[in-house]
Amino acid sequence: MSKNSADETPVCCCIDVGTIMDNTDCTASYSRVFSNRADAEATLDALSAKAREVESEPCQITPRFSEVDGGVQLDIDFVFACQAETMIFQLGLR
């Protein structure tokens, strides 16, 4: 068994999930510059729909639009009820 602080099982080299997912990071952030606001709003709608598919309790979605050189920047924070939902949402975007 290694000198890791995580609880390991020597038979299968497993690590307790609680050492990886401790429910402290429940926010997924997204940022992108679009050529126009309509495209940014369409992306916000699509990402919000994906978040609603994952949530067990209402996900707090906070979008911010700002005018930048070359278009509109969209920044979004998705705050989920638990870290597992955050990870599922992020993996679903890949």
C-alpha cells in the first residue's frame, strides 16, 4: 500500500470516492466570445437545458453578457446541488 493519505484498498488499488469528490466544488463555469448576442443567447439556452437535465434540485444559472472587441462575451456559472451533478454536466459537454 502506498503512503497516500487517501483510504486505499490494497487488493484492488481503489481509493475512496470521498477523497476525490468532497462536494466542495459544485460550480461549473463557461466563457466564450460570440460574434453577436443572438448566438450567445442561443448557447445560453442550450447549456441551460443541459443543466436542467442533470439537476436534482434547481441549478442556479448566472449568465453575464459583456461587449468586447469582436463581439459579445458570455460568462455563465452553473451551481449544482452536488459535485457529482457538476461533473456529469461537464462530461456531457465534451
